[in-house]
Amino acid sequence: SSDLKGRSAPVGDASKVGWPTFHHAMLSARTAPCGTSDAPLPLIIDSDPGLDDALAIACAVVRPELNLLAVTSVGGNADVHHCTENALRLLHLYGADDVPVAEGAVGPLAGPLERATEVHGEGGLGKTVLPKSPRVADRDGAVALMARLLDGSPVPVALAPIGPLTNIALLIRSFPHLAPKISHICLMGGSVGEGNSSASAEFNIYADPTAAEIMFASGLPITMIGLDVTHHAILDRTILDRLKLLPGASAKVAAELLKFSFDRSAAWGQGEKMAIHDAVAVLHLALPDLVGVARYHVVVDATQGPARGRTIGDANPYRLKRDNLEPNCDVGLTIDSARFADLMVDVFAKLP
Ligand code: RIB
Ligand code: CA
């Protein structure tokens, strides 16, 4: 292309540039716990199923290092009633009717209602209609169920929020005495680089910045699995051929969900691929060496301006010292992308 007074613009593939941050944080030891087959990690997933949520929940059901105690729903990708029904039907499909489901917040603590139905379809699972679950959701609701499970657990429980953080903020504010029973919050959300809902903000934070602000300021141990790492957890059409060889109905549904996403992404000129954001947050709690992290101080812009929902991550030692700030979370930065695709196939090979 020629512009700039006739000089040709520099030619090159911008996608080869590393993430757009000047300070390349040093990777550090993870602070998130990691389950083992001998001692599976007790885990609650808070979710807005959701195409990638569906794959993340499958990981939690299958991985021997995780003990999925519940799935709670939150409005996000679709209306919360769709998300609740999707959680019930996905767990039924995966043969996990023993995992309780409870419905949470319809929308954010403050600000407008945000949805991602343009990505996930009106009902949240593309055009896929799953068989009904024989169960209904727990009548006490998401926050009460999370509190009951935390209170009743003999050991602290990890939370994996993979949708807007409204339920998590309500849990923190409604049951502060249960904070010691939360072993870690490993969320899918945020980005120290660019956003996706806006140039500034990733959807889960953008949908409820106030809730995210409450969580990041809570002092609880946090791992932020943001777009910086999830944009390297990509599946493309080759996964469909691998899933097609698997016997279970779950693998066929996964192929359907992925095909819907690939078609949408291609129609938008973004290539036939999908970042399986949420599965990275869940797999980080099952595999010690899949994701590389660094320590950041993260705050959220909860204003209603153009940076609304931005997670402002700082790892620069000079600035942190100058501003008397300590890092408050691990941020995911690297992942073994090839291994990730194999892990997804392995999960669906083990599902009915
Ligand atoms: O930005 C990606 C996140 O938003 C994922 O959790 C996806 O499911 C959507 O909720
Ligand atoms: Ca999600």
C-alpha cells in the first residue's frame, strides 16, 4: 500500500509482533494450586455457557486432577436462563448429573447489560440444541450454593470464574468470613494487552467492571488467564477431523459447537479458528506446566469511559516500587499451544 506522501507503508505481518507491551515481565513460579490424580483440587466453575465455556466444563469433568463441586451460571454470553439451562444440559451430556448447578446474576452490579450472542448465538451454544437434563437448578441460587459448598468443605476450594465476575463479587461481599475457604481464584478474563469487546477491555471484565474491581481489590489469591495467553489456545478446523474419530455424543457436540464458531469467525474475516479462552483457566488448575505466568499488579477501570473494563496490569519493578505497589495476581502469558489441542481431544475421547 502506498501512503504517507507516496512512501510505501512498511510491509510485514503484524501478527508476528509480540504482545503490545513494552515491559516483558519475567515468568515466575505459579501461585495457583494444582490438583493431582491422588489429590484432586476441589473446584467451583462460575460460567456463562457459552461455546468455550462448554469445552472448559468438559475439561473439569474429565481431568482426574480436578473435583468439580458445582457449576454456577451468570448472564454474559447469553441471558442467564439460557446459561443455566446450558450448564444443566452440558453436564447431562457429559454424564455428570451429580454436579449441582445454580443460577446467578442476570447482569452487572453497575452499568449496561452486555451480551456476546453475536459470537455464541442467541441461546449461547450456537445452533446446537442439547437433550434436556432430568434435573433442575438448585433453588437457592449461585451465591448461596457457592457459600454452602465453601462452608461445608473440609479444605479450601478453588473458584474458576469464566464469565463476568458478578457472582464472585457478590460472594466476596455477602460472605466475607468465607474468604479463607477460597484457595484461589483462577479466572478467564482481562488482558494486559489489547481487549476484544473493545480495544481496551476483554468481555468478562467489560460486562461487569465493578465486580472485577471488587475481586482484584479483595486480597484473595488470583490468577488472571487473559487474552494474552488465551489467544494462543487456538483450535482450527483440523480438530474436527480428530473429534470425528471419537465415539461419544459429547465429541460430536464439541465438533458442532466448534464448526459454528469457525464459520462465524471466517464470515468475519478472522480465519477458521477459535480461541478456547475458558478451557485455559480450568486446565491451569490441573496441569502445572501448561501455562507460564508472571506477577502483575492489576487494577480495573470501572469508569464508563473508553477504557471501561480495562485491566491495567503493571509488572515494571521501577513503577511498582515508586508507587509502593505489590503485585496482586499471576497473569498468564505463555502456553504450549500444540499440547493444548491434544488435551482437548483427550478430554472428549474420555466423555460419553
Ligand atoms: O473474552 C472471552 C470470554 O468472554 C470467554 O469467557 C467467553 O466465553 C466469553 O464469555
Ligand atoms: Ca465464558
